[in-house]
Amino acid sequence: MIQFKGSFLENPGVVFALIALLVFALYGKTIGYGYVLDDDVVIVGNSYVQQGMEGLDDIVSHGFLHGFNGIEFSYRPLPLITYALEQAFFGDNLPAKRVVHLLLYVLGCFLFWVLWRAWFPARQHIFALPAVLLFLTHPVHTEVVANLKSRDELLTLLFFLGTFISLARYVQQPKGKWLVLSNACMFLALLSKEIATSFILVMALSLFVLHKKSLRHTLLLSLPFAGILLLYVLIRISIVGLSADPGEMSVLNNALAATTNWGDRLASSSYLVLLYLAKLVWPLNLSWDYSYPVITAVPWNSIKGLVSILINALLLSWATWKLPQRNVYSWAILSFYLTLAIVLNFFVLIGSNFAERFLFTPSVFFVIAVTLLLQKLSESSRFKEGFRQSALAAVMIALIFSMITIDRNNDWESNETLFLASLKSHPQSTRVQTAAGSNMRQRAEGTPPSPQKAQLYEQAVFHYRKAIEILPSNFDAWYNLGVVYQSTGRIAEAGEAFRQTLEHDSTYTNAYNNLGVLSFNQGDYATAQEWLSKGLAHQPDHAEMLGNMGAVYHNQGRYAIAREYYTRALAIKPNQPNIVKNLGLLPQ
């Protein structure tokens, strides 16, 4: 059994209290922060979440973003369920939701402490606390802790830890309840994020290396988890399909879309591993975005590509060679690669080429390896006071990490502070420039007519133009530039910007809609109908576009068809005052 005996710092209640105190000391200021980045997508703008308890059925029966954009894609119902429950209990009380988020991080850090003691019972338990200290304070975790959207990462870690703690209990005391609990945690991790599909392989490594199980016993214990994984896959296929690929990928969303062969894909993914390790060792110049051209595709026959492939090959070869000896560093390296594998863009391109949040669970193994190295130094005969020196080293690193984390928290206060910080750290990023432009545009839209409003719009144009200069195919920048021109009465320029949007992304339905509106406002109903029809061909359930098509037929006197479109629009999105009004104006 895993027991808690000994010194004051081995008391679980004391450890939990210390962890909570430190988490709130580092991140307490985030309680007063607003919604940032994709918080609007998964919380505020997600109709299922906003329904609270009534939206739970829709959450479990649809894809992650279906409540926002109607698209069935990834399947992560558990984070959305937590948001919906918070909406039911707290309403629009954002500070309360952020407190819950911090408490989940506290729980995760505490479970990490418990897991250390389960995985390394023969080692000094006192090193569990330095390990937690390094994990808790690491600046690369700021994105997960300060951003509510990253609840998926947080829950994945919690259930990852629960899976392995319960499995360790079962190994020590083979009772069915521990195996059932471990399988349940595995299933909940899978419902949190797709990265959990790699946990079964990490489990096999842990059983073999840490728990000293034979290959046969390792395989037998892994079978129930394979069944859980199969169950998840079947559920996912039935709801959103098996593919993790959202469709055609652009360089704007993932710079690795520029790779043309598997050699370049291998070199680029190998380079990403080195970048992730660099962020763990030297967590400075952090950003919410690392897209083009901050990171670009790496040719396999370049110096960067060859060196990246070589370093990764050496690491993996050494780890594989040492694995039969049940080497703990071999286990840590292989587990790090496994938990990072899905987001390395080697097997399939995902919606991002690099993100700090992707390191949240893999960093467990990095922290463990570093702490074990410190412990090994403390046991070396070269150190008369080895433990004190190792503990002091861990504390000094944690203090440095804490200062960086506290400073980084300031960036996550709002979209404006985050985008301004990114403009300083990565001004060459086309997405950062686009985001800065959108921030200025939104501020302008909320400002009464004044010279300040016009100035904000011009600043938005500047950033959008800069984004397009960096990447001419940046369809988001083109579209938003068109929105600014449309809002400021520059109709011809708006139309050209929307057409450029479709030139680079023919599926950008809002551009079709806006071109339809421009034509409608000029009385050209035939052209408006043409643009709207093209848009509806890509997204038939676009409520605003359906309403606009109804208006076209309404103004042409084709009232029966207009009524059909108005009705369809309201069936999808009932609260549209203009459409309700137009429907009421139709002759009976």
C-alpha cells in the first residue's frame, strides 16, 4: 500500500495546503481576469455550454465545437461538461469559474506528489516535494492555468495521474476496485483530449520499468485498457468520425502544411521536439502563438533538419537500448515522446504546429527526470551535504520559475494585454499581427463615432496589412480587413478584400455572406443571391446567411421562398430580431 508516514512535509494534508498556498500565490491574480482567446469559442459562444444542465445531452452527442460553429470535429465532452456545470451553478460569475480552474491545478499538483511516491517507493520520499515544486512553478504551464479554454489539458493531466496512481495501487494490492478505478480514469482522460490515446503505451512502459513486471504480465494488465481505448474509438467514430484531421490545412494554421514529403515532415517534427525541450529548459520569450514564420517547415537535407533528426535518433536509440535494463531515464524519455507524439504533426497535421499547452502532461516526465538527476547528485560521494545542495538547487530553480510565471501571468489578463505582449516577443508572426488588428477593430466597434474610433480602425488596417505582407495567403487578415472597410464605408475595397479571402480559402462562408450583403445593399439582388448560394453550398446551416437569402427573396417579392429561408434561419438560431421582424412583415 502507498502510505503517508514520517516527517511534517510528508503529511498529505500539509502538502495539499502548501500546494494550494503556492498556486494561489502564483496565479491568484488571474481570478480577476476576463475571457481570453478561445474562451469565447468554448464557453461564451458555445450554445450548449450556455444552456447549463440542459445542454449536457447535446454536449455528449456532438463534437467539441459543434455548439459554437455546428461542425463535428474532435470529441472532448468532459471539458464542456465542466463549463456547463459551472454555468448552471455560477452563471456569469467568471471569478468563481477561475477559482475552480485553480483548484483543479492544485489537485493536479497534489496528485503528482502522490504519484511520485507510488512510482518511486524505494527512493527518498522527500524528493517528491521538489518534483512538485518544479512542476507547479514552471512558466510553460501558465497558458493552461491562466486560460480557461485549456481545461481539456488540465483534466487530461488529472485523469492521467488518477490512472497511474490507481494502477500502482493495484500492482501493490491486487484488488479489483483499483483496476476498475484506473480504467475509469483512463476513459475520462480520453473524453478530455485525444492525447490520452498514448497513455496505454506509457502504462506498458511503467509496468515494465517501474513496477518490474514481466512482458507477459505487462501485456495482460494492459488488455483492459486496450478495451477502454477501443470503446472510446467506437464512441468517437459514431459521433464525429475517426479522423483527427479537420480537413485541408493551411500554412496560416500550421506551418508544417508546407512540407511536401515525409523526410521534411520528419525533420520538422524532430525540430519541434528540440523546441519543446528548449522551452522546458529555458522558458523565456513565451507566446500564445508560434505560427508562420516563427516556425517554418524544416527541409530534411538542411543543417537544421539533419541535426534535429540526429539528436532525436540518438535520444530514442539510447532510450530503447537501455529499456531492457529497466532504466528510469529511458522510461522518462520514451514516455515524454509518447505523450507528445500526437502534437508533433508527424502522423497527421493538427490545427497548430506548436503550443506551450501541449507540454502540460509531457512535462511530468521532464520534471521527474530532472528531479531524479538531482537525487542522484545528492547520493554522490562528491557531495558531503548532497541532499541540501540538491534541494537548494530545486528551490532556486523554482524561485526563478516563479518570477517568470508571475510576470507571464500579466500577459493573460485580456486579449489586448496578450496580443500586445506577443507583438513584442513575436512581431514577425502573421497570426499575432492579425490578432492585434482584430483587437483594435473590436475596440473601434465599441467606441462611439469620434476621431478615436477612426484612429482605432486605421490601427487595425495597419496590423492586417502587416499580416498580409508577412503571409499574402492569410485569409483571416484579408477577411477582417474587409470587415473594417465595410464598417468604414469603403465598399469597393471591402469587396476586393472579401474576394481575396475566397481566393485563398474558398470555404470561408462569412466572406460569401458579406459579399452577398454588399450586393444586397447596392440593390443587386441577383449577385447577392449568387454569393449567398455559394456560401450556403459550403455551410447549409449558416443561420445569418439563410436570413439574408430570405431578405433577397423578400425584396424580390418572392414571399413564399423568403418565408422558407426565414423559418430555416430561426430554427437554427431563434434569437435573431431582424429576421423575426422581417418574417412578420411578409404578407399572409
